[in-house]
Amino acid sequence: MYKCLEISDILLLKDDERENIKVHGMVHNIRDMGDFAFIVLRKSEGFLQCVYDKMNKLPLKESAVIIEGKAYKEERAVNGIEIKINKMTVLSSPKEEIPFNISKLNINMAIENEMTVRPAVLRNETKRNIFKIEACIVKAFREYLYKNKFTEIFTPKITSSGAEGGANIFKLEYFGKKACLAQSPQFYKQTLIPVYERVFEIGPVFRAEKHNTTRHLNEYISVDFEMGFINSFYDIINMETEMIKSAFDYLNENCFDIIKKLNIKIPKIDSIPTVKFREAKEMVAKKYSRKIKEPYDLEPEEEKLIGELFIEEYGSDFVFITHYPSKKRPFYAMDDPEDNRYTLTFDLLFRGMEVTTGGQRIHDYDTQVEKMKRKFLQPEEFESYLMLHKYGAPPHGGLGLGLERFMLKLIDAANIRQTSMFPRDTTRLVP
């Protein structure tokens, strides 16, 4: 018995090897032509067109089938090949028909309605392709970090305290003890710097923010890395710049067809400009005659205007905003030795939205304890974290990149829920 082939397997076969092949897939679409029908199979690698002579009953859409037949070249077919069906075995048939046409290029449905039937919506080609691109980006990030001597780590998502502080923590009971869901792997990343020097993790983080906007999720995927023995936080900026460039190169080389179908404009990056926080606010205030309302952080509208300014005047879809005020940065952020009102931290804006937060961390024990006290924190509550500093640590820093936001701006989507397979927001726990 011969095995079922994938599309890439068929493309590699010689003509005389395509006489008797076997494939499996889901019936994505059927085009009835009278005496025969085109059956389009949905497979892991894409879509495969098959020709059925209709001597037998047509299967239902979304049936799982095994097809045996002859493959031959057909330029008009997707992938340039077509299968003449000799035999079809239906493994299962749907109980109900999907209440909308998933074979259309775009599903015109309100976002909340789309989320309700998400398992079906994801079968649509456009929706599938969004997450194919997302998977390729993650693969490219991971390969770049491995290439640059980072060790992948896997940290707990149930913790005793939040890494970022504040009230946006999901609290839970853990066998009679107070616990919470991890806001980030920050403490663990830092703890492992003396062990591996460079570490990264790609995984979920949780924020109990009561936002209901087009840019917030309560669970999202964070691409985190941390580097030891840095000279300055610009080492982290440079590493992220090269990581993103590498990912875009990978997409251009391996995902050309999907990029074209989704009409994605991949940015060209030589370098990414940097501007200090205070200067960025002043630039926007001057150019757009806008009063500075929030002196310690960037408002979403300011981010948007900074993005427009740097696209217009510098031709860059990205900009690093550096030296954020200490008042708005976590207790582990290193203060700027030239002006301790500011920190050696940064955000990366992509087309006017913050997608990354990072910076240099405090590595000295006394300095860290002193800053904790300044922020009215109790050092004894962070005993396990402070072992890093107590037992010695090199200068280090890192970042966290929000994958869904990065995808949101890359594909120019209107809502971040479109770039999360199964989004979790303030109202949604299913599907």
C-alpha cells in the first residue's frame, strides 16, 4: 500500500511516477461543471485541484477524503498540477454545512461574529495564510536566535508575583497559596544570564488589563530574549534590528505566494532610526501642533503620529524610542547615568504602534535593592529574583516583542483579534 503524498512530494515526481498516486485532504470547494466536477482539496501545504467524472456521488464540502488517481501538469490549476480521480474514499462527512462560504477570498463578517465561529473561519484560505505567515516569522526568529548563540528556555506561567508590577495581574489560588499568571518571563530570563549568557523564549504571557480596544489582548505571544555582557542597550537594539531583517528575508524567500495573496508590503530595512523619548514627543508636538498631555509615556495617538513622521521624513516603517522616564518603567530598568529621571530602555514602533519594549537591566545588588525601595517595593518579597544580583551577574538586557501586534501591522489588519488564532480579551473565553 502506497502512502499519501503532499503537494511538494507530487511536484518532485517524474511524469511516469505520477500515474498512480494517493493524497488525502478536506474537500474545500466543489465546482460542478455538468458531466464532471472540480474538487479542491485543502491540505497542510495549500490547495490541490482534482477532476471527478461524476459517475459517483459527489462528496459534501468539508468531507475528509482519500483520493487515488493520476497527476499531470495543468498551468491553470493552483500549484500547476491537477489530479484525475480514479477512486475516492470518504473518511467522514460533516454533520452540518458551514453557514458561510469559506472558499471566498474574504469573509465579510463582523469581528465578533467571526470569533464566535472561529474554528470554521480558520479554514478560509486568507485566514489560514495569516497564521502561515505568523508561523514562518516565529521560525525565522527562532533560527536567527539559535544562529546567534541563544539558548531556548521554557519558564513557568504560574508564578508567585508579577514581573511588571501594577494591578494588571491574573490572580489565582495555588494549593492554598496566592499565585498569578506570568506577565512575562522577565525574572527567569535574567536569572539564566549567568548560566547561558543569551536566552530566549517564545510563549504566552498574561495581562489583566481591562482594555477593549483593537490593539489589546489579555493573553498574547511574546518573543523574549535576554543578552549578557552587553556594552549598552544599543546592543539589544542592534540584535532586534538584525532579527527582524532576517525574518523579512526569510518571508521574501519562502513565502512569496502567500505574501502576494495577502497583499503584504514587507518593509525594507537597512537600519532603524532611534530617537529619545522626550525628543520624539517634541517632534510630534511641533509638526502636528499637538499639545503634550502625558509627560511620562506615549499616547496611542502619539505613537501613530511618530510612525507617520518617520515614514514621511525618514522612509522608515520602524523607529526605536529610547530613554523612557523612570517613573513609567519597571524597577529592574537601569537608570541613565547622565540623567536618572530617564532609563536605558526603549520601545520599537512599527507603523505607528509599539510592538517591543526592552532595555538594559540593573545587575548590581545594592543598586537594585535601592531602586526597589524607591518604588515602594519590599526587597524581601523578591528574594529568589535577587539571588541573580546577590551571587553575581554581568551587564545584561533584553526585550519582549508582541507577536500579534507585529503581525497586525505587517498585514495591515484593523483588529488584533485577526492575528490571534483564538483571542482572549475581556469578554471572550471561547472557543
